[in-house]
Amino acid sequence: MEQLSRYRKPVVAALVVGVVGLACGASMAVPEQGLTLAEAKKVMDVATGFAREHGAPGGAIAIVDAGGSVVLLERLDGTFPSASRISVGKAQTAAMFRKPTKAFEDAINGGRIAMAALPDFYPLQGGVPLLRGDVVVGAIGVSGAASADQDNQIAMAAAAAVAALAEVDGPEEPAVSWFAADDVRDAFARGTPLFEGAGFKVNPSRRDEPGEAEVHLRDTDVFYVVGGSATLVTGGRLIAARKTADNELRGAAIEQGQTRTLASGDVVVIPRGVPHWFREVAEPFVYYTVKVAGAKS
């Protein structure tokens, strides 16, 4: 979990402004000012750092501008030769179509085989648009990590850095919300939301026992652990899945997921669509949940 702490600020900031939701289906405008070289370098630093600290055996990382032209390209040691070309193709596809390449891979796997015949088209997950607010300023493509899923994780983590760099626009300074310690303790005791804003909310959460496995099809969850410990399983496949609400699935458990032990001070970011399950809980397990709403499914 120490690996996650280094990326806490860019990832959480990006999620709060909605980068994950915007990158996964919202309409996106063409920028007046594109991706700067300084921004691209910061995105590359996050991508290579995330790859190394999460055990990627290699990886080629390409960053392109909104028109698909290459701004930066870096290949880590141990990467197969054609990974560079593939990473550029993923980035260009994400930039030109204004959506993550995983959407195209899923569509083809779902039966839309004709999409694979498009020229200069890479329907392989690992390409993600880079957003400044709701504006596409470029895209990142990753190839050659431990798996297709890790390609996508690296790209998503790096894409979050662009939104973290964005400045707040508008003539009025946004209001700052402050909550006294007594109010926070009361919110934990009652289990009620602490704050609800446009597109996100902050919940004080408490668990005294394991729960069902869940998948949020619209919301991204950011967990910040305050006390106690728990075993969290993420990814894999939901067992006995059922729909419990719009854009919400639940199941009895998860198989073939990744297991982590969470403790006080840890932060976890779970993108929408990723199964997660508190399999074991050492009570009292208390944590903040920041829920960021993405585009409606």
C-alpha cells in the first residue's frame, strides 16, 4: 500500500474533478490549447513510476497530442521491440476517437468484429484520453506491461495527472467546505454522507463484518482508511452477480481477484466497473469513501 501513497494526490485530485468518468464515455471538446511538453513530462513520470513500483516487467509508453502526433515516447528495459509502435497506436486511437481503447476491445469481444478492419486502429486496452477539465488535450498509450489489464492501469493512473494539473476556471472562487471534528465523528456514528457535491460525495464509512462483492458501473470509489484493518479483493469475476440498482451489481464473492490488506493511512482507488469485496474485517474498520460519478450507462 506504500506504493499507492506516492500517487495519492494526483489520482485523488483527478477523480474529484471527474477524469475517470469523463475518460469513459462523456462527450469531449477539442482544446484551444493542447498538451504542453511540461504536462506530458509529468504524465510520463507518473506512468513510468507507477509501472516500476507495481512490478511491470517492461512497458512502452507513448503520449500524443489531441491530433495524435507523438509528444513523448519512452520504452522501459525488458520491453519487446514492437511495444513502442503498439503504444503509439493505442494513444492515437484514444485521442482520435476521444475514448479509452478498452471500449473498442470490449465491443469487438462482444461481437462487433467489423470494427477490427478500421485502418490505423488499435482496439487494445491501454489507451486513455488525457483531459484538462472536460477537454481532450491528448492521450496516453501503454503496451508491454505484465498484462493488458496492467497496461490499462498504468495509462489510467497517468491520465489522472493531467486533471490534477488543471486550474479552476471562472470568475468566482469555489467555496471551501470545512467540518469540525465533532461533526465528522457524528457522521461516522450515523453513517450519513459528510458532503455531496456536483458529481461526487464523501461518506464516512464503518464496517464491523465482511460485505457482499460489488461492482459500480458508474461510480469510482476512493477509500482512505482511518482505523482498523480489512482484506480487500479487487478485480477478477463476480460470483452469482445480480443487479441491485441502476449501475450497481452485487455478488456472493469474487474469484481470481487480487488480495490486499488495508490498514490505517492507506488509500485505494477503484475505477468504475472493477469488482471489489471486503472479504475479512478486523473491527472496527472505519474509512472515508469519496464516490465520483462518471457518465450514465
